[in-house]
Amino acid sequence: MLSARTAFRRFSTSACAFKNLKIGLIPGDGIGREVIPAGRAVLENLPKDLDLQFEFVHLDAGFELFQKTGTALPDKTVEVLQNECDGALFGAVSSPTTKVEGYSSPIVALRKKMGLYANVRPVKSVEGIGRPVDMVIVRENTEDLYIKEERTYKKEDGTKVAEAIKRITETATTRIAKIAYDIALQRQVIRDSSSALTSLHSKPSVTVTHKSNVLSQSDGLFRETCRKVYDSNVEEYAGIDYKEQIVDSMVYRMFREPEIFDVVVAPNLYGDILSDGAAALVGSLGVVPSANVGDNFAIGEPCHGSAPDIEGKGISNPIATIRSTALMLEFMGHPQAAAKIYEAVDANLSEDKIKTPDLGGNSSTQEVIDDIIRRF
């Protein structure tokens, strides 16, 4: 289970005052429509003694919506999230691999408009199954190459050239470094306070990932700023082992010795690639959650895509969405409710019987949902 101290600080004042929580549901495209109901189901079936009640609002976004209406992220969706909701769940988006005039990713736009500057992705193995892994990848969410400032032009000889701007700012890097260090400290608090919790780590560490040996200006600024935040708060962060890793070496070591990494912080593109790659260590993207986090809001988002090859077959793995729902609750200030969900999911995975085809089983999406809920 992951808990971020900054998240609790930012969300807890309002979260504790609300027992009736309104959650925005954004299925998006493909299997997003099949897994978002899993998040709703677990929220509706949480134990009554948690004293939480939920209401839900369905909101639109996605490439399929763009094809129908010319808009991938309606203003109404953003307005309802900002003005009415306490948190949200986002399913998946089918982004085309070739340029489509007028289209841009709705989840990228949503992160910017909602100020969700951190994408937090825990990757943890179940004890006794597969490689031992217990890491959190903290990905900067708002800049880098994902600002989507690109152009294509022709040279004098008629050949095309495509260019993209990679933007790294001190402001954004400072924010992401702080939340990474705070997550590392909070993970250690949880490890120290629970005798039942097994962990691969005895001391918190943060690994700053970059490519400043080549990109000395952009990645150099990311590296320097992360180090500056650490050094400027030395009393607060003294218990954290500060580490650095060039991104290509990071990929190599993550697959060779994943157990050495606790918290990893990276610019947007590297964080995206690392977190998807890390999913292979625990068997499937279908079990890896994430949360898009800002100062005042969190959106849970499973790491898998829209998976058109299995859409409509009823075999999508709902665990990433269910874990993302728990992660959303944590950042909203409800760790006890999140813990109930994590425990039920871990019990399902440990038993290793009711599982979808991506994990080698033959169970349906609904059968997995039902099995997890019965464990509350």
C-alpha cells in the first residue's frame, strides 16, 4: 500500500469532513467501459463501518467521442470535476498512432487543466509469486515532450524533418521532487508501524532518473533541481538515500535487480516508459494502478490501454482499476478504505485461482470483481 504524506496533507482537511463523496467516472474508450464499473462496484460494497457513501456522475472523454463530436474532452467534463467531484476514475483512451487533425489526448489535457502534476504508479509483487518488486514510480505529468509542441517542415531538398520541444522547468521539477521524497518517507513510516507488512526495503530511497550525460540542459536541469530540493531540506530528508540513474541503465537494472528500487522519480517520457515496463515484472499491465495527483484532486487511472483486441469479450482484468480506486482514496485521505481494497486484491492474487487470461486464468472480468468484493 502506498501513502503520500503530501497527499494526506493536501486532501485530509476536506476529506475528513465529507462522508458522502462524489466520484466522477470517465470510462473513455475500449475496455475502459468494462473496468470502470469495477471501481464503482468496490466503492459501493466497502464495509459499512468505514462510514463512507458514494454518489457517481458519468462523464465523457475519449477518441471515440472525438470521432463523433469533434471534441475529445468536453468543457462540461472538466467543469463537473472541478466544481462537483471529490475524486475521479479514468478508464482508457484509444489514441491514434498517426496524426489526426484537431485531436489531442484527453487524459493529457485533463492532467493539465486539473493541475495533476504527478503520476504515481506503485508496482508491487505478491509474496511468493514472481520476482520480488516493491517500487513506486513518480512521473512528472505536465511537461517534457508531452507538451506536444511539434512541427514538420521540408528541407531544401524536399525531405521532411520533424521536431518536438522537450520542456523541463525548475517549478515543475521542484514539485515532483518534493512529492517523491515525501512518498518515500511515508512508505517508511508505514513499514515501521506495521509488523505484518513485509517489505524489500529497510530504508527509504529515491532514485532520480535522467539522461543529463546527453541532454545536459533539459535533463541537466531536472537532475540539478531534484538534488537542490534534497539538499535544501536536508533535515527533513536526511533519512532518505539519494540516488541517481541514467535512464538506459535504469531500464537494465530495473529488470535485472528490481528489488533494489524504492521510489523512482523521472521526467514525463521516461516515467511513462519505465512504469509500463515495470508492469512486466508483476505479470501484466492489468494489475498495475496509478493516480494522477495535484494539490487538490486525484484521478485513479489503470495503466493499461484501451485494448481493442479484447474489448467486448468480458475478460479485461479489473485489478488495475480496483487498485487505482484504492490509490485515489488514499490521496483523498481515506487510507483505511484503501487498505480494505488492497487486502482483498492481494488475497485474490495470492490464491491464484480466479484470474483473467492475461494472468493465465480463464475467469471473466465480473468473476474477478465478485471474488474481490466477497473478501471485504
